[in-house]
Amino acid sequence: MIYDSSIRKSLDEYVKRRIREIPSEIRQSPPNVRQIWKCHDEEDFLYGYYVGKIEEGTLHFLLKATRASAGGFVDTFEIRGIIESYREQLKTSIRAGLSVK
């Protein structure tokens, strides 16, 4: 559990910042990601991709913030839940990136 409210607030800000960066990342990515990865739906693929990327970055962020080992204090399910709480913002950000591509 993340008990420290300042760390939780910082974590939320980190996730929001990463979501805001997604449209520009998508614009800079190679075209036709769906064809490269043989996906039927590019938006769903990118959603899973960015949830994973944000989760990875969040773990790194928490480890630096708490200076702790991953085994004791970081619950990956809690992190996934935090990221999923921004599901609509994440999807909107991905759509914005795909619309100009």
C-alpha cells in the first residue's frame, strides 16, 4: 500500500504527465504500428502498450521516491489500479495522437 499521501499525489501527477505526453509520442512513432505487431485494433494495442510503459515508469518513480526495494513496499496491482483510474484520459490521449497521425 502507498500510505504516504505526498508520494501518492506525486505518483498521480507522474501518471497524468505521462498521459499528456502520449499524443506526441504516437506522432513520432513509425506509422502502421498495427501492421507491424499484427494487431486488429491499433487503439487497443497502444492502450496496453502505454499502460505497461506507465506502470514500468511508475515502479521506477516509486523506487526512487521511497528508496526502497520492490519486494517490500510496492504493490504492482495497486499501481495498475492507479493507472486504470485514468483509463478515459489515457484513451482520449491515444485517440488524439492517432487522429493527427
